[in-house]
Amino acid sequence: APIFGIDAGGLVNEWNQKAVEIMGYSKDEVFGKDFVACFITTEYRAPVKYVLDMALCGRETANFEMTLFSKDGRRVEVLLNATTRKDATGIPVGVIGVGQDITERKEIEIQKVQVAQELQAFIETANAPILGIDSEGRINVWNNKAAQITGFSNQEAVGRDLVREFITEEYWTSVQGVLDLALQGIETANFEFPLSTTDNRLVEVLFNATTRRDASGKVVGVVGVGQEITQRKKMENEKMRIAQELRIFIDTANA
């Protein structure tokens, strides 16, 4: 673990081999230099100086993050415990810090945030209705296309019961069954149901129900990408009507 130390004036007086390894500076290069001014990135200087000043007053701090500049200009993320260093009479004479290099972990966290933001942007702008529920069946995903085809905004939909408030009653049992299966990890593709709109129309949707899990693999909800098929359903119904009328005409024709 990297170990850093400063005297009462904030000058480096401890710098172990791990600190040399992650920072690239030898002991000779850092000893006697101002730790905060020379090795801490600008945005962290004030909070790091505060933590060190507190430790010089006997108030220690555990697990605070700071960013160091390495010799080759890289940012090194460190999780540090600041411990007061005292002389034989108990007077604070400096601070010793035992750190943990968390640069890789921070980079992974940043990548996860970026992926999550990109995924959220994709969901919001997708040219298909995307709906999601939590384990209680309450809406927690309602993208722009879902809002467009139903008339209900994200704010109006989120937190409400998808089945009871947005599905027509005759479909409650079938849709709830599909969602319950997805909450058990059994996914369903291409099932149809009608969504209610703000102007009391019905929008026909072809939906894929996908299980949603957290980082530990626990099921936390269902998310699905839909396809509006209202027009297609109308055309199918019209074809059926014409076919039925044609069959009746043929059956009753006096020829």
C-alpha cells in the first residue's frame, strides 16, 4: 500500500516504495516538497489540505479519496486514511497516510456511469416504446415513444401500476401472467396487448418482456421493447371483415 507522510508544515517526510511505484517519483524527488501544492490535483487541494490540517490537530479521517499527479502526468486515484503522528510527548508533529490505489476501480466506475448514461439516452430516444416495471409492477421506465403513442408523459406514468392503470381489463390476467413469469426469470417474446391513451383510445403493442436484474443477479423488475401495431391490427381486422362478407355473399348468392 502507498504510505505518505508530512511534517507539521505540510512537507513530505515519508514516501514508501509503493508510493514510488504508483507515482514514479523517488524519495529524493519528493522529500521536503509541499505535498498538497506539488502532488495533488487542483480540485482536490482544498479538501485534502483540510483533512491534513485536521489530522495535525488530532482529528483523523478514514477513507477519503484524492487524486495525485504522477511523474508522467497521469491521475492516480487514492483512498487514504490520515493518521496523526505524535512525538514522545504526545504533540502532533505530522500526518501519516496509508493509502490504496483505486485508479482502476475509479476508471471502471466511470465507464459504468458512461454506459448507463448511453443506455438511458438510447432508451429515451428509441423509435419504439420501451416500458419497465419494478418487482411490484409499478412503472419505472417510460420512454419518449411510450409517451408519444399514449399521451401520458414520463412524470404521469412512473410510479403507477402498469397493468391496472394502463391495460384494458380483459387483458389484465394475461399481461400480469407474462410479467410475473419475467419476474421469475422466464421471458416472453411477441405478446400483444392494448395500452390505454389519454384520449381513451387503445394502442395495440407487440411486446417482449425481459427480466431485469441488479449487479448481484437478483431480479428487480421487467423491461420490454415494444412495437406499435395498431394500424396493422386495423388492417388485419378489415381483411377479416371483407373475407367474412365475401364468404356470406358467396354462400347466399342465388347462382
